[in-house]
Amino acid sequence: MGHSHSHSHTPGPTAGGQRRLWPMVVAVGLIGGYFVVELVTGILVNSLALIADAGHMLTDVVALVMGLIALLLGRHGRITDTRSFGWHRAEVFTAVANAVLLMGVAVFVLYEAVERIGNDPQVPGLTLIVVALVGLAVNIGVMFLLRADAKESIAVRGAYLEVLADAVGSVGVLIAGIVAMTTGWGYADIVVAVLIALWVVPRAVRLAVDALRILNQQAPAHVDVEALRADLAEIPTVDDVHDLHVWTLTTGMDVATVHLGSAQPNAEVLPAAQAVLARHGLEHATVQVDPDDGQRRCRDELTW
Ligand SMILES: [Zn+2]
């Protein structure tokens, strides 16, 4: 009944042979190890800035591990009949988990900061400086490790950007350490902790909004659905466009389905529709051409 699939699978960002795994493995080891050291040190010396930065590091560890798993599964796992989308959505779930984690860390740090007001906090400045310098070294090292692969893989690029952002946290801890050591003003630790916590909130919100958009099957922001509908209606013999759905499977993979009503469907309708969809960035589309009776069925019998 006029069903057709456009099977123009364009090579994804990770296409093109075997990815190098070892940079991601080393990155997970370095960042994971540093997270443990920073958290334990933060608890031992009672530094909220270290704990806040460690909380932020934890989300990097999650992002790196997920990126590594994505690479291990050969982008997103074997496609099967029952799992026809592989594990593409896994990175969307990870994004939600990471956003919740980041917001949890922010709330915890802000609560702790308020609790510590008036307690004349004292932190060993030198310890903060040493831990921050190690953190900077780890971040810069991992950035160099991932830089080459970040250009080709979304998973690696996400991890790379996380690590880049984390270097800023290390600089904050470094400043808190220098202030505490030179002036003895222990509140620098709390001020930096609050700044790190507040700094991750917009990122967490953006991450959550992007992921929830995808989970809600909303059209990606870069696709103008109204213009797409108008362009499809322009195709010769097409007199109706209905059941148009545009959504994102996962970052960088947009999908569409549409029914085109055409009383005299000719051989050009389908290729023309696929060309219009491709022009709007939708390479993976399923198009159905409805003859007159099919249109009536869609209109009168299907309610969604
Ligand atoms: Zn239809």
C-alpha cells in the first residue's frame, strides 16, 4: 500500500573503521582515580570546594564510562529484530542521570555551605593547592589523550568537553587554596564550592532539557517542521500531508515518518518526498503514499 523506506544510511560520526579504545580506557582510569583521591581528601580535610569539585568529577566519570561503553559496543550495539534501534537511546538516559547527579551535587553543596556559615571554616591551603595541581595535570593529560578522537566521535567529544569544563573547577580549588594559605581566610573554600555548584546548574538544566526533548519525541530544534510540511505539499499530485512525525533517536540521528495523500501517485512522488526530507536533514525517513481510500482510513479510523 505504497509503503516505502528511504535507506540512505549516511555514515555516522563514528563510521570509518576501528576506534582506538586505549585513550578512553586511560582517561577513565585517570579521572576515576583522581575522583576518589579528591573526594577522600576533601572529606579528610573538610574542604567543601574539594567535595564539590569531586562531585562534578563523578559526572565526568559517568560520561567517560558511557562513552567507553558506546565505543565498545561499536557505537551503539548490535541491531536485532527485537532491539531494532540498538542501544542508541542509552546516551539519552545517561544525560538524564548525569543532569540529576549534577543537580544533586549542587543542592548538597549549597546546603553544606549554609551549614558551615559562622563556623570559621579552616582548610589546609597547601593541600588544596597540591590536589588542584594534580587535578589540572590529570585534566590536561586527558584532554590531550582524547583530542584527536573527539573530532570524529560524538561519545568521545562529549567526554572531552566534560573534561575541559572540569579544568575550570580545578582552577577554582587552586584559587581557594592560595587564598586560604596566604590570608588564612577559610571562607574562600566555601565561596569556591558555591561557585562550582552554581556553575554546573545551567549545564545540568541544558543537559536535562535536551534529553527530555528527545524522550518526549519532539522535533529537533534545527528542523523547521512547518516549512517541511509546506515543501512536501508542493510535490506534484500530492494534495494532502498528514501523520507527519519528526523526532530524534539520539543526538545526531533524526527520524521522520509521513503520509502523503495523492489521487494519482506517480513514480516521482516517493523520490521527490525523499529529496525534500533529505534537504531538511532527514535522511532516515519512512514515507507512505495514500490513495484516496487510504486517506479516508487515516482520517476517519486512526485517532492518533
Ligand atoms: Zn495516511
